[in-house]
Amino acid sequence: MLDKRMTIDDVVAQLSDGMTVGIGGWATRRKPMALVRAILRSGLKDLTVVSYGGPDIGLLAAEKRIRKLVFSFVSLDHYPLDPHFRAARQAGLEVLELDEGMFHLGLRAAAMRVPFLPTRIGAGTDIIRQPAFRTVRSPYEDGEELIAVPALKLDAALLHVHRSDQRGNVLTLSPDPLFDELMARAADKVYVSAEKVVPTAELDMRANARFNLCERSLITGVAEAPFGAHPTSADPDYQLDLKHLKAYVDSASSAEAWAAYRASFVELPPEHYLEAVGGPDRIAALPKPVY
Amino acid sequence: MTTPNYSLAELVIVAAAEAWRHDGEVMATGIGPLPRLGTALAKTTFNPALQTTDGECFYTSEPVPPGPRGDREPEIEGWSPYDRVFSTLWGGKRHAMVAPVQIDRFGQTNISVIGDHAKPKSAMLGARGFPGNSVHHPNSFFFASHTTRAFVPGEVDFVCSAGYNPARYLNGKPPAGLDLRIIVTELAVLDFGAPDHAIRVVSLHPGVTFEQVQDNTGFPLVRPDHIPTTPAPTAEQLDLIARLDPNGVRKTVFKDNPPGDRRAA
């Protein structure tokens, strides 16, 4: 029987140095943070990371695992600027900076297996003066000069979902599915961490089909990771942990502060993480933040 | 008739609301409390067709107040996940008022970096949706601090949103959807209505002079022969604003919540 279950450390063992890795979610929403912490515990490095960035980027940047960042923002929402990201960027971290929608088109192009998709996004800006960009002339009567957004092909995508069965039929139950589907389609391999791995019948797919992110043929591996998006949210199961986010922000204040954060929340067996951040009951009871 | 007392924040909200007066049924996005309250005021007065969101992924029937909502759950009237926001904005049915860090004489703005892009002096958010917004739907701007650091000479450090800059036009043509509307600041309201879309002063806030605005702007502004005073909020508008912002978030935007009429200070 098809069984894609593995541990989060198994997932990271499938990745290798220098890969282009897409990280799902958006800023402080549904980030596969348990997988990101597993990357930090591993030696994985020189990654090209593609992300609608949140604390995933700050953590990887703080540990210098990113060779190149493909992004359009890194935001913690309630703390608009991520100090770890800022420090890395100001030290010269290589980036490809995209418009948010351009990012979407790049993933879409990869998903469609075409080299680029045309758009007006970027016209008149410094975005298209980055060396990655070319323009293309419409072959029709209008002759408009358009931006050719290059395909953002991913070696692997890391996503966090609410439910999965062992075959990789997944549900993302949050009100906004974000762009995880495109990430999955743009990637050669897709690994999901899931709040719960359940029998297929429990997915209640007849009622929940609209929450089915993509077909299981795209999913390579499924790792159960309860509260695996913490400190980001996996609404409706749990909300953003503002208190922990503050600890994360404060950990950028000095090398010692970062070492202490790392020791407390990263360098520990994943099964001990939940207790370290206050236990599952506390996280499950976090109030919904106001945007 | 006596003019009611009003704050600078309230004056700005009323001026910002004007951005959406003639837009009809579009998505109105105001980034930051005052532009957001501007959308709310426009929606509850002269343009009820506007669609506004809860700041997450739902359209609400009534504007959602900034800050805590208590037990009051807004009525949801539609869905606006990010994917649909892009679809909407690419289709042009949106008008956003955003708060950039820098703007230049072309209306180009920056929220990405201060300094060199490869190794910035200060890394900020990243370009976000600015490039796409700027060439697909109308855009307006809000600056809480009108200074030469924000209104820069030359070009902004990293052009995130397109402006009326022929040197950057592709194939010699301005981007098809480029439509910059108004700039609301602590000092004045400006627009792009002068020849070649140059920035001009539309109205001066009470007690502010043209020279004061020009001195705080890093490029020459167009000075019309007659510059009206930015209209003071009416008593009805002040009452509405108080209801749209029950938490008083507007009072925290400017230091010490100053009066809107500097002559009264």
C-alpha cells in the first residue's frame, strides 16, 4: 500500500546542499517551521530559498544556510521587519527580488513547464534591472514590450498542511490557501509536514474537497508534525504566537541572544519543542491576532 | 457657525477618503490606520459600493475598525485570498493608498532598501506588491512625515513602483495601467496633475504655507496660482470617524495627536 510517511528528519535527509528549495506559507501563516528547524539541526547549506518570507527566512539566514534568496518580502506582520533577515541582507546576502504577483507567475511558469510568463509587472521599476530579467515583445499587433518572468523551478518544496493521509492526500484548512499549490507544482519533490496524519476516510474529502491543495501524485513525503507551523499560525487549528515571535525578534540582539534561542528552541529533539514553547494547550489557546 | 476642533489625523482621513470618491465598485485598500480609515469614511459616505477587507482574506459588509474588535464579528460578504487579490489588481478593479518610505518627482516609490541594493545600508520589507500595483490599478500615497528624506531629490534608492519617468518606459511608452492619483501628507495634498504628470500642490493643510511644503520636498513642486486650504472635517465626518475608529488608533499616528489647524496650535 502506498505509504509516504516519514519523519521530519527523513525529509531533510532527502535534501542536499545547493538545492533550490521553496518554502510554503506566507509571512506568519502556515510556515513549515518544524522542517525549517530540522534543516538548522542538519548541516544543509548553500540553499537557494524561494519564499513569501517570514521567520523561516530569518532562521535560515541567521545560520547562514542561504546562498541566494528569491523573495518579494520578509515580514513578521506584527513586527514588520525581521531583524535576522535585515542583518543578513545588510551583510550582502544575494537576492532575487520579485513583486509578489511576479513570484506567483514564476511558480506558475515552472508548473506549466514553460520558460517564462509575460506580464507588465516590473515595468518602470528597478526589479527588472536585476540580471535575471529579460523583456519580450508581443508577437501580435499591439507589439507591447512585456516582462518575461523566468520560471521558478524548485528542486523541492516544503509545505505545512493541516491533514494528510499516508498516501499524501492533503488538506489545508485555513481560510487562505496561499500559493502552496503553485509551489507544489513548481517542484520536483514535495514534502509536507502535517498537523495530523489520518486515515483517508477521516479527511472527509467529499465535504472538504475545496481544501485539497493538490493531487497526491505531487506529494513525495508526509511527516506528521503537530503544531509544526509554530510560531506561525495554522488557522483554524491554532494562531500566531506573538510572545514567541518576540523572543525570536529579541534573539537578533546579540550573538549570545541568538545562541540562547538556538539552544532553547532549535537544538533539541523535535518531540521536546512543544514543551519548550509552553506546551500544546497553550498554543491551541492562542487568540486570533488582529491584522 | 463654529468650526469643530479636529486633529491632523482626522484632517488626513478626510483628505484620503477623497481618493476613492469617483472609483465606483472597486477594491479599496488603505495601508496603515489613516488610509484605511479613509477607505472606511469613503465607503460609509459618498462611495458605498467600495469593497474593503478585514485585513486578512474576507470582504466585509461594513469597514472593520483598526485594532481590537471585541466580540463584534464583522459580517463577511466575500472572499479575498491573496490569489484573488492578484487577480483583482491585475484586472484593474482596485485603488490602493500605500505608505512608501521614499517618493521622487516621477512618483516612483521605494520600500525595499536604503542605499545599494546589493548591500543595503538599511534593508526594509522588499518590494512586496508595489511593482504590480503600480502598473495595473490607480494608486495613491500617504506620508506621515513630509520631509526631504521621504520626498527625495533624483530617484528613490530602489524603484519598487513605477512612475512617470520616460527614461524607464519600455519601448518609449508609459506602462499601460500606470495611474497615480493623490499624495496625502501631514502638510498638504498633492497630485500628478501638472504638465508631464509633474507633482503639484492641490491643497495646503490649514496654517501650512507652500514654502513650507517646498522646503520639505527634495524636488521642485508645481505651484498653482491659487491653492485652496484642505477642507476641514465636518461635524458629521468627525462623528463618523469616531465610530469607525472606536479604539482611537488614529490618535497614535502623529506624535501628541496635534490639531489639524496649525493656526489653532
